[in-house]
Amino acid sequence: MTANGRPGPSGPGSPGPTGPAVQLTVAWVAAAVSGVVLSGDRAHAFTGVSIDTRTLKAGELYVAIRGERFDGADFADAAIVGGAAGVIVPRGRGQGLRYAQDRPEAGRAANVSGERAGSPAQPVVIEVDDTTAALQALAHAVRIESGTKVVAITGSAGKTTTKEITAEFLAARYRVIRNQGNFNNHIGLPLSLIELTARPEIAVVELGMSRAGEISTLVRVAEPDVRVWTNVGEAHLGFFASLDATADAKAEILEGADAATVLVANADDERIAARLGRFAGRTVTFGIERDADVRAAGIVDRGIDGMSARVSTPKGDLEITTPLVGHANLANLLAATAVAVLFDGVTIVDDSYNANPTATLRALDVLAAARRAPRRVAVLGEMLELGDRTAEFHEDIGRAAARAGVDLLIAVGGSAAAALAAAAVGAGLPPANVRHFATSDDAADAAAVEIRSGDLVLVKGSRGVRTDRIVDRLKAEFA
């Protein structure tokens, strides 16, 4: 992976993790991989992770992956002699490691000193059920601990081009890393994600596949905040019976999403469009031929010199010129533009025209499940026409908002909305995090000040309360 760029303003999921680098201590790694430590100091920290003794650096953790031609466990001793601070091997393979018993003796036997930087005197040996699954589990743990926002790109063609353009766009404002070369499979992606120990603001990665189920695995490991689906094409027909089968496998990019997750999808691809309904998050589209959130028009083909176009986005129009040739590359550029636009705004779940107790409780459940959102905001308008149980229902909603752990609650309306706010405070929501306003206009003024870029905002209320005014104001503020 490479790192470049500089810190910048917040975007979706508010990138910008702070704090020291993630420490890969023996105890932390063993817990992440559900492993058993057979030897070594549990407080020791590895300097990195490797699966190849030829490139392994002193102080790194060697993970013994079993491949089609070689079993990495057969090279565990060589890894220790080569300076590995520890090894992860399958259960039953750790006890027999010759050089794991005594590092100084191993050093003399192999004509090495045992004084290599980062390598403890007693090498660490961790046994696991499956070393490939352990590598993936470790990568996932690092990804979560780092706080880095992950953009994952898949498609039959253009993944690498889209990844590179996206990373360059984002690097103008954020600290960005990207996976390199073919590090896009069940081994390469985890190795790339482990580099998030440095806590970059954003990681841009591509997800490759050759059979069904592979994207699903990569999505579970990476838990992308933003997913990009570029296209469905013939590249995988050697592995799939039809383009529809390919599309179904690529559609695994939609899995595991919540309300805070964003999908950037190609509006011109019929097979992608047909599968968008199953996505649980928010969708942003790009395209050339069909209406889309980010769309190119006025395209001028300059031959081998590339092309130019006018691109419309939710943030306004811009003129672009690129040396890339062909509409396929223009689509890749549009996808990258859509991602860049995302990282400068708020995510609004707009349900501002209708509200009842059951629907509002469900909406709060969705908000509670969006654990990757840095701040979750609930703007709840009064629910009208509830009769004698009005106060009771609103108090129930207030307590539910407290259980959901919202970071900011804005209640809008009369005495029922005031009861909602009071019940939320009574259920444990800090008073400083609760606001009540009689009108949506007053609430909109406050929301424009208090809501931050990167927030996930639920707006829900009966039509008569006009919470749609709050949505309009937020869209204007963050456009």
C-alpha cells in the first residue's frame, strides 16, 4: 500500500481516526484470531505481518498459509530463523517447531545472532484452526480498531482504474492508502487491511473474484463504508454460466450494509440496476446514458488525447478533461467523482412525510444498528392523530431513542414532542444531547448549526409537522 495526501475536512463516516498506531500485541492478535499462545511474551508487539519467508522482515508475525502447492507451516522454522517475532500455525504444528524452543540456540545453529530488531528471545507460537481464516480475522480486527473509513470497489472491468482515480481524488484532502497490484483476493485484501494499523483516514481497496462467495468473504473482512459497483461484463464468463450469474456473484458487494453504508452504482448497467433493491443502505448513482446523481454530458472525444465532459453532481456542475480514452474510462472517472463528492456531507434518512409509533420505533432500530456512523442524529417530529394515548406513545419513542444511543435528539412539535424529549432524558440520554423546538423552522435553524459533516441523520415526522423543511435546510447546508 502507499500513503499520500494530508488531513482534511470530515466526510461520510467522518474520516480522521486519531491516536497512536494499532499495536499488534501477542495477546491482542491471539484474541482476534481465536488462537492459543504456546510460547512467547503476550505483551510483545509485532512490527507487521507476512506470509512469505522471502520478504519477511525482522520482528514481523509470520502467518503460515496453506496454498495449492505449498504449506506455509513447513516454512515456520525458516521464518523464525529469518527474524520472525512469531508464527501462526495450524493446531498441532506448533509443538514440533525446532527453532521456537530457544531463540539463542536457534541463532547459533543457523549462524544468526538472535539480536534482530523487534524479535524477542523466545519466539511467539500461536496455533489456530485455520490460518487463512485467522489472517482474515486479524485484518478485520485491525480494520475496526483503526477507525479508518473503507471504500471497496468491485466490477468486471475498471476496478483498478477506478481505485487509482478515487484514491487520487481523496488524497487531495485526506490521508489515503490503497491496495496495490493484485492484492484484492482472500489473502491479498487482508494483508492490505492490516496496514491500517497506521490509522489512515481512508482506505481505497478493490475486491476481486473468480467464483461465487468470494466477494461475500471480502465484504465481511473489509466491512466497507462505501461500496462501488462499476459494471457487469464478460471478464468472468470462464467461471460463470452467464452474465446474470456473474451479476449475482458481484451483488455480494451489497451484503452486510446498514443505514450508514453507501453504494455507488452504475446507472447505465441494467444488471446492476435490477439488483439495487436489496441494498440496505443509501445508493448514489453515476452514468452517461441514463439519469444519475453524477452524470456526464456534453462529451467531447479527443481521440488519443482523451476526452472532456460536463459532469453534474449533487454539489454542482464541473468541467473535466482526462487523458483516459473511451466511455468505459469516463464511467470509471464518474464513479470516482461520486465517491469524492460523498466525503463532504451528511447522510440523511428522509422519512419526513409520515410517522406512527411502530414505524418510528423501526426507524430508530435502523439508526441503532448503524454502528459505523460517527454520530447518529434523530430528528423526530410529533406524531399526529394518536388520540388519548398521544403522550404515552411519544414517551415510548423518547425511551427508544435513548436505548438506540443517539448522539443528538431533536424533537419537533407541541406538548407531545416535549414529552418525547423529557422521556429520553429520563431514560438516560444526556440533557445536553436533547433539544425540543415548537416548529420545524426553529428546528431547522438549530440542526444546521449542530449537525456535522459525516453525521447520519434520521428525519421522521407526520406531514403536518413539516419536518421536510428540516431536510431541505440540511440539504442546502451540506450541498
